Amino acid sequence: MKKKLTFAAALLAASVLGGMANAKQLVYCSEASPAGFDPSPWSGGNDFDASARTIYSRLVEFEHGKTTISPGLAESWTVSDDGLEYTFKLRPGVKFQTTDYFTPTRDLNADDVIFSFERQWKKENPWFSYLEGTGWEYFTGMGFPDLLKEIVKVDDLTVKFVLNKPEVAFLPDLGMDFSSIVSKEYAEQLDKAGTRQQFTQKPIGTGPYQFVDYQVDAVIRYAAWDGYYGGRQKIDDLIFAITPDPAVRAQKLKAGECDIMSYPAPADIAGLQADTNLKVDEQEGLNIGYLAYNTTQPPFDKVEVRKALNMAVNKKAIIDAVYQGAGQVAINPIPPTMWSYNKDIKDDPYDPEAAKKMLAEAGVKDLSMKIWAMPVSRPYNPNAQRVAELIQADYAAVGVKAEIVSYEWTEYRTRGKAKDRDGAFQLGWTGDNGDPDNFLFLLGCDAIGQSNYAIWCNKEFEDLLKKGKATTDVAERTKIYEEAQVVFKREAPWLTIAHSKVFMPMNKKVVGFVMDPLGIHRFDGVDVTE
Amino acid sequence: MLRYLLHKLALIIPTVFGISLAAFAFVRLLPGDPILALAGERGVSPERYAQLIEQFGYNRPYVIQYLEYIGRVLTGDFGISIATKRPVFGEFQALFPATLELATIALIIAVLIGIPAGIFAAVKRGSWFDQATMGVALTGYSMPIFWWGLLLIIFFSGYLGWTPVSGRIGLQYFFRPTTGFMLIDSLISGKSGAFRSAASHLILPAIVLATIPLAVIARQTRSAMLEVLGEDYVRTARAKGLAPRRVIGLHAFRNALIPVVTTIGLQVGTLMAGAILTETIFSWPGIGKWMIDAIGKRDYVVVQSGLLIIALIVMAVNLIVDVLYAVINPRIRAQ
């Protein structure tokens, strides 16, 4: 017997070691350290990449490279006629990850789904405040506390969400990172041990990779989860090498220290494209960079003044100089890759002479104003200071004197929201869930004081927005949003500047990586060839 | 000696309070606040903002906030990070060994090259060696660390392929840290090639971090040596026919050492400041990068407690230097 056991152990060790020698490894040079591995309390893209997209799964998932929804942990669902009840049938036999710190005794069930949302929602849930100062900002920001009425367990594999009002973007919202499903059984184990904090440090999910180790600010290690419901991944070891500087990330990729990297600096792209060992994928970003006028302050309260200023700006020159060609002129407030984008809308032409004339007709003479420049680089606007300088020069050509102002990033956004803010404010947006409402809500009356920096409340636009949210038929919604874009263009609360391109440089041996329009980095389905 | 030590320790107490107050005020003087930084670009409604401010206690008078903070610090509780929700001291403990390892190697490089270079420059005053050394030292002193680091990476890692680009050890080596010092841990791990990998990862960041202290130490050694070499007792020693090596090594250098030791002690502050940029460029998981991240996120708790812990360490090192100073020079003890 003893001999048999020794032989079995030797066989296991040999197979493990043999496996290790042949283990496929993918190193991703990521841009920042995650705040934690609980997918719901934080809001940074790097937090989601490291937790939600690797370790966890959701009831519904965005299709690879698309913004459309497909079944995830829920294999099917039904929606009541009034749009208030969503009933999900859970996939049977979904396993939570088994690690050296947790061994599940049961498969995923409705209790896990209810726990995943109630811990973010109900203050009386002991897990609501398990992390000091957690605000569950995404859950709150997406309006879930007001939207959800109750979540009911119908049976072990059926769960029903009852809403207070119809919400067409509810399904895409459930595909977002904060809606990841966590293990109630694991939470209970930690409760008993009095180690709740471990929930975010040693995560357990149902996703394609399981957590192995995190060396703070340096390296995150994952291993393929054998029990993943979507099938075991071809990559055995997934490693995030945290490298904050984009130039250093590029050097690491060139030197073969990583296989794929996020967010290259625009200046490095040509060099990466020229490297024969590398390929650089690119995609239209689901984003918009804009300049918001304060529509409550004269003379910007007049449509003709806003239109004239829009016509004074040479947007093509901005795309060439600042985006270095990696972008396109924005016409509408939603990007062209988004459904319901209105192709028939024509942009305000670049015509300084006409702009000058329109300003004179509007009674505007010797206008002095401020142009606000963000202090940070963002995918939708890599250099707001430079954009401001170009707009300043364009304005000068039509007799408008502009002063460029900038503040520290949070201060910038706070000052930008002031009702009496002077001048035009640069900012942008990257989509969360691929729904047009996720862009157009920025201009809603309710968003004044939050994300509506044009302080623009137009009844016609607002009614369309509300109608769109209450309509389930996609064809009908498309028409509504197309009309909303017409109103937007006519009223011109923003100068729509650009939709930028997003680049993803990688080694040629990486196959199957699909760029995501929502800006998330997913490694399920990725492989490396020798 | 004990009295001297007690006197120095007594000076530290008000300094600690001063620094804690300065750190507390500094982070609050910065524009922006942690709630808005946490909320990100999505923003936060005024009601929710008010709720969160209340929850964190940032709506209370500054005096109350400070007293509560210092009260907790005195019991050894440095607070919980607003961004990561982890205890600040725990984060510090996890990251400090990386900074200490890098700073130690950098200081060793700076001392081992800086002192001999300064001595030779002084002895060969006016020679091409002196001029070249001081020219290089001035250049090193004025070099922007960020640019210098990137330049070395591009040349040695990118072009020549001699050194790794960044990180602490090759990713193929995976072992849980025992001491936090990668050179030691890699030896303990017993994995072949691990120590070599850890050492090769240290080369470039240590050179970058050592550059400014090296320049300062070389210049200080040179000027201290020049002063001493002109003294009567050195001339006497030479007149007595002592070997030049003995005159320089025993009579001159020992006396020139006091200001040099002080300078080396002061470089601990420079190393901590330099670590902020060096660690960011080389993705070195130490407290410099940690502080930069915390400042960016307006993580009040990490910034104020982190600064205080760093200041305590710098003060402790300076205290050790002061003691060494007294050991080297008995006149200081007598004062």
C-alpha cells in the first residue's frame, strides 16, 4: 500500500513538474496597482482588469469585442411585459474556485446572486461596511439603490430582480464589473474566522483565472481555473507586471519582459509598430472628448453664439496635432461605433468668416472668455493644454480673446460644475456599458451638478432621453436617440472635439486577444504560440 | 555620552509633533479631496458627497481631526488607507524593505565611488582628473532623475540588452517573501539563478538613485580634504617624511571624515526623495511609488502617516549619525 502511495505521489510530482516546465505563461504589463480584488467597491479600469475580468463572472457578459450582451452565469432570462421583473435561470454546476484558502462545498446558486447585490445595497447587511469608508460608488452611481425594489430567490437556480421603474439598460448594467457574482459561502467562512478583510485580498470567483499571489505594487499572479464553466484557459499562468510608466512598458514589451501592454504613449506607437516582433492592434475608442459651454451664462446662453464658436474651431488640425492622427473628428455626442449613432447629421463647418459674422449678428463684440484645460491625459483627450492652445488661436482669428485655465484634477472638475463657471470646459467620457443612454445622460437635467458641465437642460432633449429609457424595443429606441442627437446638434451645448483610437501593442506570439470597446482588458480565450 | 544622547532624543519629540502637524496640514492644503478622487470621472451627487464626507469625518474641525489622528498614532495606529482600505502601517511594512534595499545599495555605490573620487580629486587638485570628476559630479547632481533613468533603460536594457528593464526579479522566479529583501530572499529560495536575477534588476535603479548622493559625497570629500591638506599638521607630517599614502589616509582623511559622515547621513533624506521618482520609473514596489500614488489619490491617511513614518526613519538615521559623529570627534561630546 505504502509503495503504491509513494509511486502515486511521485507520478503526481512528475506530472506537476512536467506541467510547470511546459506551463504557458502570458505577461501583461498593466498600468497601475489594483486597490483590491473585490470587484465592486472600486471604480478604476485597472481594478476591474485585475479582479472582475479575470477572477469573476456575471449573470450576463459582454460579447468579446462587442457591447452586446450574451448569457453568462445566467443561461437564460425573461422580462415581464411592464419591464419591471427580470427572472434569470442560473447555469447549473458552476464551480467557485478552489484554492489553498477556500474549498467550496456547493455550486453557485441564487443565494450568491442575492448576496452579491445586497451587500452593496442594504445598509443592514453586515458586508455593506466590511471595508471602512466603502461607498459602493459604481452601484450607487448607476442608480441601483433607487432602481432595485427587491431580489427574490425563486428556487436554487432561479432569481428574480424586481425594479421600481423600467430601465432598458438594466441588462448591460448587469454585465458591468460591479455586478460580478461573489461567493456567499466564502463570505460566511470569513465571517466565522473574523477575517472579512481577506475577501478583497484573497478573492474567490467563478471566472477564467484564479488568484495565486499579489506582491503589492509589483506583480499579480493568476492560474487558469480548471473548473471554469466556459472551459479551461489555454494560458496556465497569467501575470500582471505592474508598470506605471508607459515608456517603460513599451521598453519591457520590446525587451520581451512582457507579452502585451496597456495604454502606450502616442509618441511610442510608431516605434512599437516598426518592431518586427510586435503587432499593434487598434480600435475606435468608445469615447468622446468635448468642450462644454456654460449655457446658463451670457453670451453662451445664445445658440447662435455657441454655433459660431463651434464654427471657429479647426477640429481637423486638433486631430492631426494632438491625437497625431489616432482619432477622428466628433460630430455627435456618441461615438460612431455605438448603435443609434445618427449618420445623417452634418457637423458645423469650419468657417471663421461665417463665425465672425454670426458673432457680430448676435451682438457679441470683444468677447473675452476662459478655456479650461484638464491637467491630465486621457484616452479621449491626450493633451488638453495643447487642444486649448489651438482653440485659443482659432478663437483669436474670429476676434475672441481666450485665456487658458487649469487646476488640479479633482479641483478642476469641482470648479467646472459651478453654475456661474466662466467659459468653455474641456472634458470627455468613456462608455461603461455600450448603451447610448450611458453617453447622453451626461447632458440630462438630472446630471447638472454632476456630469452635465454644459449646465444644459433642454426639455425636448430631456423628454427624448426619458422616453428612450422607458422603451424596450431597440428599433424604436434607435429612432428616439437619433432624434436626440438632432436636438443636440441644433442646440450645440458642446463643441464635440474627437473620438480617439485606442492601441494595444503585443508580441506577435499572442493570439486571440480581442480589444474591447469598453476599454476592459480580458484574457479569456487568449493563447501564446511558440 | 548618555547625556548627549538624551539631549538629542529630547529634540526629536517636538520635531515629531511638528512634522505630524506639517504633514496633516500639507495634504489638506493640496487642492482636491479624497472623496472626489475616489468617485472618479463619473462624479458624485452633492448629497452622496456630503454623506461620504460625514462618514470619513472630514467635515469636523481640523483641530479635532488632528488630535484624533495624533492620539491614534501615539497608540501605534496609523490608520486605514482611504483608497485601498488596508492598514497604512501594514502597507508600509510590506513596501519598505524594497526601498531600504535599493537605498542601501545606492548608498554603498555612492560612498564607495564618491569618497575615493573626492580624495583623488583633492590630492590631484587642478589636474584633468579633478576637473573631470567635478564636472561629472556637477552633471550628476543636476541630472533630472526621470530622464536619466529612462535614458539608462533605453541604452542598457533596450539597445544593449544587458540589464532588465524594470521590476525586482525575473517573473519566472516565484516565491513568497521571507525578509522582503529580494537579494536575501532569492538566496533563501534556493532557486538557481534567482539571486543573479535579483542583483541584475538592482543595477540600473541603484545607479540612478546613487547619482545625486554620489555627486554630493564626492564634492564634499574633495572640499573637506582640500581644507585639511592645507593644515599645519599635514605639512608637519609630510616634513617628517611620512609616506604620502599615510599622510593622506591617516592624518588628512580621518580629519576630513567628520563633514563627510554628516553629508552621508543627510543623503538618507535625498535617497528617500530620489526613491519617489526612481521607483516610479523602474516599477520598484517601494514606499516612494506608494507615496506618489497616495498623493495622486489624495489619500489623506496614507500621506500624513507615510510622511510621519519616513520622517521618523530619517530622524533615527540622523540620530545614529550624530552619535557616530560624537564617537569620531570627542570634542562634540564635551560640548
